[in-house]
Amino acid sequence: MKRKVTKAIFPVAGLGTRFLPATKSIPKEIMTLVDRPLIQYAIDEARAAGIKEFIFVTSRGKGALEDYFDHAHELESTLRRAGKDHLLEALRDTNMESGAIAYIRQHKALGLGHAVWCARRLIGQEPFAVILPDDVIAAEKPCLQQMVEAHCETGGNIVAAMEVAADKTSAYGILDIREDMGALVSVKGMVEKPDVKEAPSNLAVIGRYILTPKVLQHLSRVKSGVGGEVQLTDAIAEEITRSNNVYGFRFRGQRFDCGSKAGFLQATVAFGLAREELHDEFIQFLISMTATRKAAE
Ligand code: G1P
């Protein structure tokens, strides 16, 4: 019988140097798109996919992230006394069931693969999800839910995938395709951040994974790879050579790279426009900005 995916790892130990100075004192996962921090989007997506246990791999300076999921008793009672029910409602999604969330420290910045490996004892012998909160995906059906459904059919390991421009392969894990079946792609290899000339395809891995515990075993053995870091990609590549049980999954949705400034701004515009209460005023503003820019050129 296939095991359900109920645990997800959120690697949130990164320094977020691309957003300095902001990230000098706030974790990048607390930066907000409209009025919700990046981490809230990731948690919402995990919940929609049936995840019940949320494992955060953190590091020094990430206290704000932990506080965010605590009950804010004072704030809540003040709002309650003032009858501000709609604001209490806004806090609802930040509430976690007791014991549903765990924090593990990655005590050295040794890479994504190492961060995931740090959570191995909390995973045990079940398939698990990994969500990189930098990758925000707008989708009618949340991306991880699409993947969990695909996983019910395939079992094994599934990585979210998306075609990228041929000259951008060096920013991603890239899939070597065995058989292209449309949404699902059977994979015969996976390379982390290859040069354009060496890339086996332009099908890139995006930050959503459903993995088997075997990948954690490989992580304890793989040597550091690209950038001197332990790469999750290398452990998945090892699993491909052993089990042949890894699929790419072309999700339906739009991905924003919120680890970059341009991507973050694009996401802000997209999520701002998607909010009914902001849409009209915001689109008027964008139109007038564009017109002013064009006139100035
Ligand atoms: C990580 C992974 C890479 C993947 C990317 C998706 O890289 O190592 O394989 O394609 O996330 O966002 P990072 O962007 O953290 O360097």
C-alpha cells in the first residue's frame, strides 16, 4: 500500500543575502507578498495537499519565523475586546495545532541537501514533501496537491518541473528526460546547475518535491557538489541510478522566483491584482505608471 504524504520539510535556514539590508534583521521568509509572508503561502499550499506535520529547518536569526506561528494572546484578546473579528480571522491561518510544527537547526550552512538531511529523524520511513518557500506558485489547484495526486498514481519520487530559457539552466537542477509523457516525465538523470552547453534539457526543477526516505540515506553519503554544498539534486540523481523511480511533474500554475528581487516584484504585482479589494485601484496605478514611463522615453 502506498503511504500518504503527511510530512513536509521547509528549508528556511538561508541567509537571504540577495535581500540585504532587509534580511539583516528579518528572515526572508517573513517578507510579505501583499499582506502575507512567503512562509504563509508555503504553509497554505502544504495544508491544501494534506500535510499534517510541518518541519522547519532553521538557523540563527530566524526567531521571527517561529514567533509567527505562535498564538499572539495579547493581540488576539485586544482584537476580540474591540470586536475586530475580521482581523482575528486574518490571524486564523497562522495558528498551528499543538505539536504540528517542529524546528530543527541546521547548525552550518552546508547546502539544501544537508538542510533536508537534518530533518531525517523526524521523517522516518515515509514519503515526505519538501517545499522551498522562495518559489511561490500561483495555481488554481495548489502545486503540491497536484503532485500528491500524481504521486498516488506513480509512487516513488516526484519533482516539480518547468521549462526555462535555455540560457538559464545554470540557475536550476535540470532533468535528463527518459520518456516524456506530458505532465509526467520519467527521468534518467538530474544535474545541479549545469552550464548551458552541458545541460541535458531545459526542464528545470522548481522547489517542490515528494521524496522517498531512500533519498535521505543517499544524502548521508553524497559528497559536496556544485558550490561546495551538499546538493539535494545529487541525492535524487543517486536514487535514479538505483531505482529508476523519479519523475518530473509539469505543474499547472505560475511560478515566481521570490528569491530574486525581480521575481519578488512580479509576484507582488500578480498577487496584488488577484485581490479583489485592491484590483481596480492597483491596475489603474499600473496603467498610469506605464503611460508615464512611455511618455518619458
Ligand atoms: C534549489 C535547487 C535547484 C532548484 C531550485 C529551484 O536551488 O538546488 O535544483 O532548481 O532550488 O528554485 P537554489 O535556487 O536554492 O540555488
